[in-house]
Amino acid sequence: MSPERGAFTNPVLPGFHPDPSVCRVGEDYYLVCSSFEYFPGVPLFHSRDLVRWTQLGNVLDRPDQLRLPLDTPSSAGVYAPTLRHHDGRFWLVTTNVSGGGNLLVTATDPAGPWSDPVLLPDLPGIDPDLAWDDDGTCWCTVAGVSQVRIDPRTGQVLDAPRRIWSGAPGVKAPEAPHLYRIGEYWYLVIAEGGTERGHGVSIARGRTPSGPFEPCPTNPVLTHRGTDHPIQNTGHGDLVQGPDGSWWLVLLGVRPGGGTPGWHVLGRETFLAPVTWVDDWPVVGPLELAASVPWPVAPEPTAAYRDDFDLPALGPAWISLRDRRERHCTTAERAGWLTLRARGASLDDRDVVFTGRRQQHPSCRVSALVDATTGTGGLAVRLDEEHHYEIEASADEVRVVARVGSLKTAVASRAVAGGPVVLGVDVREEENLRDARTGPDTVSFGIGEPDGTFTTLATLDGRYLSTEVAGGFTGRVIGLYAGAGTVHFDWFAHERIDD
Ligand code: 6LW
């Protein structure tokens, strides 16, 4: 089988899909990511080839499993999960930093339902990992890197946390531990250097799950720090065996665009890198945009989609800020329409009603048919409360608004006659990416005319909706919102624009 048969383009999960954790059950692979202030939490994907991933659902999809109070800051909420299969069940452990701390849920079917959470109140630290010893002991390892034994059924911590490794001396933020037995050793994979440009993956090994751990002499086993590689911030990896028994690492990385220093706008994405073994140590990489696996991969699915809001529930890719209650977000009010009822006054407010989908492609076009005769709302490109651009309709006007840090301004407006209006956003990756003056992309907003043509009202520089400007752990989400009253949406359509 020629490697070309499995050619693919990294990332394997584009858009805001950080902190991947993967597990294999027979021929099936399951992968989860962090979800922060969005509900439902912890998106879960399935694959047979490690390359094409289909979303099965979200692990924390009931309000009683995941509480994200309306004052939850952006980039708080649900941090890095670990997904494992043990004893006929799926186990997922994660941290809600905005309430409840570490929690564990289980399921026999990864598509759900997942159990109510078991809390681990005595487990200090984020990025929990689970690993079972042959005698049934469950080892839980957290950022730092510390370890305890737990009873995963009750959440009880059975001993005092013990520091088992700190990564390279002087390198910040040893975190994201994953522990596995592979052959003769227990391997402890961590991320260190922080999740920005200094990020890397390091590894240590020991004869027992609790160590002592010996660092790999070639640590970090993967980093792109200090290089101009198009994939940056590489870290937070989880090991998995491919269908042919070879080893792979799923990890997060970013794709900065534009001139120096480069701005990434899609968040931290999930990449796939090959792993080989030398002297019982893993050698990771190369990690490239153009990559291949030595087995056939499923065809790339189309990135085009249109949601007509004909179903009672939103599909799993739709995420809402902090919670999603029927009284604020429903398809039951007007058949075939999504109705949003305002709570906060604008996207500057944490309690705004916003529901959207991750921007996954550097260039794309999104449009929606909006009826704002009884409210104010529209289509937004959002990073957080202080970084968003939107096109907003009210009964008699459409305007484009930009919020960047403490600055907020309406950049364009147009009178409309009332009734439903097509609003659109067109994101274009900058073509001349090496020109130091350019941002990574442009974000244009416009309005559909009755004759089917489209009029652009404003074009904005995309760098201000990047993580380098805004900070935080998420990425752009493009979605629908209501700022006042009740706003109805007939459809939402997305199309990828290829380079
Ligand atoms: C994640 C941790 C991290 O839990 O970011 O910078 C957190 N490091 O590993 C959120 O992704």
C-alpha cells in the first residue's frame, strides 16, 4: 500500500479544537477536545482512520452535567479532558474551572448518554489523566505534574498528591499529562513551555505508573518553538496506535498567518503526527501540513452545509455561550426557524444569547436569513466579549459593528425596508502572507439584495480577532445572536472558499 493512498492535510480537526485526547477501541477511534465557555461541552468525534473525524455528539450535553454560570469568563469553563476505555466503559475526566472543578463521567456508548458527573473535590490541578494498573489501581495525574490514586466510581482521592515530574528545569507550565504502559515501560507524556509559541511535548518513562520517571534525553520530543514552521504552539499530545500498529500523536497546534509576528484566528487545532521508537523512546514527527498515513483514508467530506432549522434540536456542532435554554434559543416557536430571545444587551455582555459554529477554514462564506422585525440581532464573528465583529439587523437598519478591546464602533450602516434580510460574512485568508504589513485575513460583511446579488458594507482587518491580540484559549466562532427582543433565523449556510 503506497503512503500516498493516505495523503491528508493537517490539521485533522481544523478550527477551535484544542487539547485533543484520543482512545482506540478495536477499529474505532474516539477523540475529545476542550470547550471552555460554550455549551454543550467536550465535543466527541469518531474515526476509523485517525484522519477523518465525524462528530458523534458532546459529552457534557445536559445542563445538569455542565453548569456554566452566566458570569463565566471567556476561556474559563471546561478545560482539557482525557478520554479512556476501560473495563467495557468509556471514561472521561475533565475540569470545569468555573464551578465544580474536576469531574468524571462514563458511558457504554460514546454517542451517549453520558452519566451524571462524579466530582473529584480533593483532586488539585487541571488536565486530569486516567490510567489503570494491572491490579485495577486507577492513577490520576494532573498538571504540575502530580499524581494520586483515585476511586473513579466515587471520585474519592485515595492518597496525598505526589509530584512525579516537573519537565525540563526552568521550563514553564508542565501540564497535560498522559500516562500509558507501552511494552516494558510506563510513559508519561506532558506539554511544557506554555500553550503559546514556546509549547512542546516532552516525555519520561518509568518501570511503574508512579515512577520514578527518567526524562527522555531528546526532550522536547516535539516543538516548533523558535522556528518559522507554519504550524506553531505545538503541544498537548496524546499517543495512539494506528490501524496497522504504528504509533501516532494527536496534538494541538496553530496556523499563524499574516506578517510578523503572525496571528492565528482559528484557535488551537488538532493535528496528527507520526511516532517511531528508538531505544524505547518515541521520536515524534515530522509534523507537516501535507501529511500521510500508510493506510487508506476516507474521502474528505464537503465543508459546505446549510441548516434550515427544521429539526427540533440543533446539531452537535452548534455551541452556545454558557448555556442554552429553550426560553432563549428554540426551534419550537416558528416552524423551520431558529428563534433567539435576547438576555444580555450585546455581544459585549457575558449573558448575550449567541449560538454558532467554529470557523474551521481560513477562507469561508457564511450567510443567514434574519427576521429582526421584533428585535435586534444578526451574524457575528466572535472571539470573546471584547473581540467580535458583527452585522446586525433591526426593523429599519442593518449595521456593521466592530469591537476590539475597549474600542467599539459602527463602521457601516444601511436603511432597510423591514422583513427578513440576508446577512453575510466573507472571510478571506490574505494571499500575500509574508508581507509584514498584512493581517492574516479580511472579514467582510454585507447584505443580500432582492435580485440575489450581494453588497459588501465593510471589510475589516482580521488580525484583531486573533488569539495573539485577544489572548484566551478558544478561536473564532461564527454565529447568530440576539441583542434585543426576539430575532428569528430561517437558515444558516456555510461554504468553504478554497485558496
Ligand atoms: C489546558 C492546559 C493549558 O488545560 O491550557 O496552557 C488549558 N495550557 O493544558 C486550556 O486549554
